[in-house]
Amino acid sequence: MTAAADDMTAGSTGRTRASIFARSSAYLQAAPLAIILGCFLLLPIVMIAVVSFWDYDFAQMYPDFITLNYAETLGSWVTWKTYLNTLRYAAIVWALTLFIGFWVAYYLAFHIRTTTMQMVLFLVCTVPFLTSNIIRMISWIPVLGRNGLVNSALVGAGIVPAPVEWLLYSDFAVVLAMVHLYTLFMVTPIFNTLMRIDRSLVEAARDAGATSWQILWNVIIPLAKPGMAIGTIFVVTLVMADFSTVQVMSGGQSASVALMMKNQMSLLQYPAAAANAVVLLVLVLLMVAGILRIVDIRKEL
Amino acid sequence: MSKAAAIDIASVTKVYGGTTAVHAISLKVPAGSYCCLLGPSGCGKSTTLRMIAGHESITSGDIRLGNAVVTDLPPARRGTAMMFQSYALFPHLDVTDNVAFSLKMKGVAKTERRARALDMLKLVHMEPYATRRPAQLSGGQQQRVALARALITDPEALLLDEPLSALDPFLKIRMRAELKRLQTTLGITFVHVTHSQEEAMALADIIVVMNEGRIEQAAHPREVFERPATAFVARFMGDHNVIPGRVTAADGDRVTVAVPDGGAFAATGGTRAVGESVDVAVRTDRVRIGAPEAPGLGFTGIVDGIEYRGATVKLTVSGAGVTDFTAILSDAAFFAAPVKVGDAAPLAWGSEDAIVLGRLHS
């Protein structure tokens, strides 16, 4: 009798322990990712936000709560010009990568017949990514430079009398390098959405009398919008945060927001750079929110 | 909406790379009839339909619709409309815009095309769902929308690629009645691809049985059922036993056929020379247990299996050189004199129930 009662108690404790474990196991499973995101994403952002309110002089930062950094950042016309310039880069690069990315993805998805060939060509698109961004960027210099490939070819062919100056260290060079670096971020999501389009939709459209352009405009592009939105988010955030491309390809003649921050940091003006970073973060988040409002990407994820 | 076109397929062949999907088939579908292309998967029925629709190029031969040769015309200029197997509704458009799609392509103004689409939706009883997206509809509703979208082009022939295969059995039967009603109302030619014998029997004015890219038989369902042209048709329709053998005696259209190492069977309906190899078909539902009334109209075999099906009982019998011979008995007849697995049972049938089958000349 006693033994039986003991057994029952032991059994119920076992059950309680098991149910606690079951309840906490979900948290345990989520913990690693939560810790990583917390330590490496949330904490740094919080630190940047905190530091952006600190005071500083040429040598040191002073914990404080002042809004001077924001007032200086937003009150300076240099900041506004730099933001406008960065937004201009983002808009041009976005338009070009969207155009090129869509056609590359469209060609891969609809004009290459075999899946094997599609995969091979897609991998070919990713081959440049085996080298670093910087190397790919710098490799443009011998091509575009004053005595570079393009200029020597143009001068040699007698098309221009003297080397073209705006090829390198110009907005043109910045945009060219960015398009080169970021087009694949547009190709991949668009290719993914295009591959999911049921081919019988194209036939149904043709059956209804649609021409190839009408099919493209009325069926394929609307269905590719989620992929375009994801690609847009990639490209816009990358361009908005870019400083190395702008610095190298403009030869220091153009500025971007991230480059401005980098300069502030090299002058040890960390709180000013932090305030700048917070403003940029808010701006980019607003842009992403705007994109998500226009296009529903949930079915892509 | 009243015009219907006859479809005339003249020795049409389709070759994909090295394989021939359709072998020089010829077929005439009269205007305003309901034609079912029936066959197992890979028999070329869908390819044939897609060639009529213009979604597949024709390797050789010609297709005429009414008086026009449409072989090289694009799909939209043939006067056909196709309904796709998965319905292929545009997921980003609402039901009305889906139906109005072809009008939009033609440049019809928005208010007019939406009004006409709504009329078409009324025809298929879908006007309450006009503003829904396809994803919000059930399979049967999607099918009605697909029908409306195909019919708004005012086609002379409607081509349906396995339209009922995605529906549950109950809905399948309801939709098939509706298809038939719609075809009768509109009076246009329907060509319907299916692999279901039952569906084809229920709907068609002409059943075209296809196998390996050839037409085995094209006839009224009753003829296909009662007088299958070939062993393939007899087996595929599933209501005949096929007994292959060699002719040992012939008298007009009556022959006696001997099965290797087995019995001899009498059959009618084909003039054959002695020594020719031939297939005999025996209707499964006409077989009864009992002694044959004449020699060659039955055999005695061992019962391999008994399957109770309610109104009928299915017996599988082997003997006299014939294996897996099926007899469908009424439950009353079976339970009046039941047999068990392993019993020897005498089977018999009438002289008109055994027919000689033809072969394709290929």
C-alpha cells in the first residue's frame, strides 16, 4: 500500500518534471538564435543609439544625454546633400539592376529549356562572387582608367582625340561598379519567382490571344513582383550602406552617407557617426516598410 | 455562340526529337458533338488536343476547323478555346478579370469587358464570386471560372484537358453533368481528354480510344462498349475478357478459335482465314455459371478469386488455357448457387456475347 502510494507520488513528480521540460523546450530551441541575434544585432544597435546621445571632444566621449549630435547632423546642408546623393545612387542602381536582373532571370527561366542548363548558367552568374567585392571593384580601374583598356581602345580607334576623363573617378564609375556588384542580388529572387510561375498560365494567356509582350506585361511581371521587391530590398539596403565603392570609384570626389560616417569615425567623432547611423537606419527601415506595403512578399518566404 | 465547327484531323503526326508521340492519326469530329479522347497516360491524347488548340506544333498532316485549315494558325486565331488541366487561372487577378482577360488583350474597354465577363459568370453561376481571387475558390468553382474564361472568346470548339481529374468523386459527377448540359445549350463542339472510361461513356457522342499514339477506335460509346474494335479497346474499357488464339475453323463470320494448350471457343463478327491468330472478346457481365448451350461457348475452370460488390459478384476463373477470366454475376444468380475459391465452376455465355476483335494495321 505504502509502496503503491510512493509509486504514485514518484509518477506524478515525473510527469510535472516532464511537463516543465516540454514547456521550456520550445524556449530552449529558440535560445541559440535569440542569443546570437541579441548579442550581435540588438545589442550593437542599442549601443549605437545610446552613444548617439553622448557628448564628445577631440579625444574622448562623455556619457550624457544631449541631442546636439542629431541637431548637427540634420541641421547641416552637407548631410542633406550627402543623403540626396546616396538616394540618387540608390535610385539609379536600383533601376539598372532591376532592368538587367529581370531580363537575365527571365532569359534563364523561360528561354533555357533544361533545368541542368538553367542551374549551370545560374552558377556562372555567381562565379564573380568567388572573389571579394574590393577586388572586383579595383579590377575596373585598369579598364576605365586614363590609360585603361577602354580609353586606349577609343583613342586607338580614333573615336576620341584624347582619353575620356569621366570613365573613372566619377558618378558613372560608382554606378557602374555598384550595378556590377549588386545585380545578382536582383537576379536570384526574381529567378526564383519566375521559376514558380506555372507554365500553363503562359499558355492560357496565349490561348486568350495575348502577344508575347502582353503576356510579359499582364502575367509574368505581376507575378514576379514579390521577387522584384525582395531584390529591391537587397539592392537598396546595400547601396545605402555602401562606402568602399563610392570611395574607390569616385576617387573621393563623391560622398555617401556611409562614407560620411567612416570619415567621422576616423576623426574619432563616434557619437556624431552614431547619430548619423541611427538616421540612416530609420530611413532604410522606412524604405523597406514602403516596399513591403506595395508588394506582398509573404508568399515568397 | 451558336456556331459550331467540325474538326477534321488529317494524318497528323507529332514527333518529339526521336520519339513519335502521335502516329498519323485521322479523325473527324462532327460540328456540335461531344468528343472524348480516351486512353492511358502517354497515349498521345493530350498531345492531340494541344495540337488542335495550337499549343503544340504539328510535325506533319493538317487540322481543319470548319472550313479553315488551322495547322499553322496561333491558338487565338483558330476559333478554339482551351481549358487547362490545372485550370491555369491567373492568381493575381480577380475572377472577373480572369474571365475578361482575352477581352483585355483585344483592347476592349474596362467597363464593357467587365460587364461581359459578368454575363459569362452568370452562365456558370459564379457571379457571387466575381471579386474573389482564384486562391479563395474551391476546385469546382475554379473550374467554372476557367470554363467562363474559355467561353468568353466565343469559340467554335472548346478543348478540355482532363477537366475533372482534380475534383473529388462526388463533384466530378456533378460537374460532368454540367459540362454536358453546357455543351447541349451552347451547341458548340467539345473535345474532352480523359483517362476515365466512365467519364467518356457518360459524356461523349464519340469516344476516341487512343493507345501509343494511334487511334484504336472512334465510335459512339455504345459501339465502343458493345463492339470494341481491338483487344486494347476491349481490355481498356474493362468489360470484356480477351482470349487470344488461332483460327481452326471458319464459316462466314463465325470462327472457331483454339487457345494454345487449351479449349476451343466460338465467336462471331469477323471473317478470318484458318490459321490466322485472332483475339476473341467475351462480355464479363454476360457470363453465367452453368453448362454451355453449344460447344465453344464456355469452359470449366478453377475459381481463383471472389469479390463481392453488392449488386454484383466478380469471379476470377482460370482454365482451358485461359487465365484471369472475369465473370460478373448478379448477386441473386451467385447466391442461388454459390461457389468457393478452388472450386471447379462451369462457365457459359451466349453465342452473340463472344466477338472477334480486329487488329490495327500499323
